Amino acid sequence: MESGKGSLSMSTEDVIEECKLFYFAGMEATSVLLTWTLVILGMHPEWQDHAREEVLSVFGRDKQPNVDGLGRLKTVTMILYEVLRLYPPAVSLNRRAFKDMQIGGTTYPAGVILELPIIVVHHNPDVWGNDAHEFKPERFAEGISKATKDDQPAFFPFGWGPRICIGQNFALLEAKMALSMILQRFEFRLSPSYTHAPYTVLMLHPQHGASIMFNKI
Ligand code: HEM
């Protein structure tokens, strides 16, 4: 434990906990990402149209999306990043200091738990500009590193460092696949009964659900 790395072996309980995490992360985080994406594209039909044009140009109406094509979806990727910025499914991360340490001039004693508020950093105008609260996927047009003022590294919906989400590539692929299949088949708008109320119950959910109206195209 001295090194902060812990033991390299895993107990049966550790393996069971990892399996639960895979199930929970795989189901919950990716499904709320997809839910927020549908909500936001329901609010911004112009971006929904851009995304559909791109999906249709790569797959047409009938082709099942494949990995090669999904890797070419630039607008869809920008949209998913912007949704992850504004509505990160995991709103914060915790880290425990394993020994006394200094961060930014402050000393933290061993055992202190630090909370890293992803959602607050993702909305900070000093980092993203005065339009930090607006949905603007174009800020990711030149990639993640160029999306912030002065190229500050401030986008971490999947965490950071050695414990970064192991499922991030899979999650993005899954979200792109599902979104492409929806865009190939449906146009959607928010229902007038939708009330915007982001709310955290472990993950960031729409508190009153996501009422969306789908039209087959
Ligand atoms: C949009 C979808 C997802 C989001 C936003 C997300 C977010 C996160 C975050 C914030 C962490 C903590 C990282 C840290 O402490 O630095 C994490 C860890 C983890 N995630 Fe994900 N995740 C997603 C999807 C998935 C999927 C699909 C899987 C598995 C199939 C998965 C498996 C894991 C595992 C196993 C860890 C723990 C890694 C470790 O502690 O070493 N996640 N995820």
C-alpha cells in the first residue's frame, strides 16, 4: 500500500466487484449518454440534421453501421463529446491521498479524500469561454485538445490517469452505433411535456424522464 498501488493479486471478491462495475458502467453510463444525446438533439434539430446527413453519407439508409464507418463519423463524435462535456454521466471523481502531499501549494494529509468535480470543470467559462453553458459541438472540430482556451486539459468524462475508464472506447463505439441506427430510421423532437432537470442519482439523469417523439422516416 506504501506505493499507493496496492497488491497486484485480486481476490474473488475483487473479481465479483469488477464484474458488477462492468455491468453497471456498461448499462448505466452509456445509456444515460445516449438519453442525453437524444434530448439535446431533440432541442437542436439543426445538429440532428447534420448528424443524420453524415450517417446517411457513410452508411446510407439500410446498411448496418460497421466499425470502419463509425470511425469516420466526425460530426457525431463532436456531438457526443459536447454532450459528455455538458452532461457527464459521472459528475465527479474521488481520489484519496495515500501519503501527505502538496497540490497547488496546499498540503493534504494522508487519507484525505479529494473530490474532482468533473461537471464543474466542464462548465467553467475560464476554461471553455463565455459560451461554456451552450451546446456547441463545433468547439471540438479540431479535437479535444483544441476545444478549450489555451488548450487546457479540462475534458475528462472518463476520468484521468491510471484508473481512467477501461470501457471508454467501447462506450463511444456503442453510442455511435446506436445513434447511427436511430438517425437512419427516425426524426425526433422533444415532447412538450419534457422538463429539463438534470439530476444525480449515482449518475446524471433527466429527473422527470426524457419524453421524446419519434417519427419514422
Ligand atoms: C459513457 C459511458 C461511460 C462513462 C462516462 C464512464 C465513466 C467512467 C469514469 C469517470 C470512471 C472513473 C475513472 C477514474 O477514476 O479516473 C470509470 C471507470 C471505469 N469504467 Fe467507465 N464509463 C463509461 C462506460 C464504461 C463501460 C461501457 C465499461 C465496461 C464495459 C466501463 C468500465 C469501467 C471500469 C471497469 C472502470 C474502473 C477502472 C479502474 O478503476 O481501473 N465504463 N468510468
